[in-house]
Amino acid sequence: MINDKIEVKLNNVEEVNKFVRIVSQFDGDFDLYCGSYCVDAKSILGILTMDLRSKLWMTSNCDVSDRLELLKELKKMKTVVAA
């Protein structure tokens, strides 16, 4: 299991939708943070309550192989700022 921060950038509802579809493909717990506010990263409605203009980061509690595959998929859509 691994639990590290992944900085992400979501600019609009379409990107949020794609992000949630990708994250939902993986087993594990994924939380998205904006300051001290935290939502389930698999929840479109939860993410849309956040200020997408602010710095966002995700924590993942999953297998290392799943985390690497998730990062690969998120980098394809240019969502990952830093990992």
C-alpha cells in the first residue's frame, strides 16, 4: 500500500468527469484536497463543490502497481501537476 500526495489540476467540468472515470477504475481509497477541505476523488459532485482554481492534491491508498497505472492514465490527460 502507498499513500503519497499527487498534485492535480482540473480546469472544467469535462476534466472533472474524465478524472473521476479514470480514478473509479482503480480499487483503493482516493481523496482530493483543497486546503483542509477533502472529498472522495471518485465523486463528481464532491469535486464540483471545490474551488477548481485553487491548488488541489490527491492522496491514494492503493497498491503500488495501481498507483503507477493511475498516474500514467492521469498524465495522458495532463491532469497531474506533480507526483
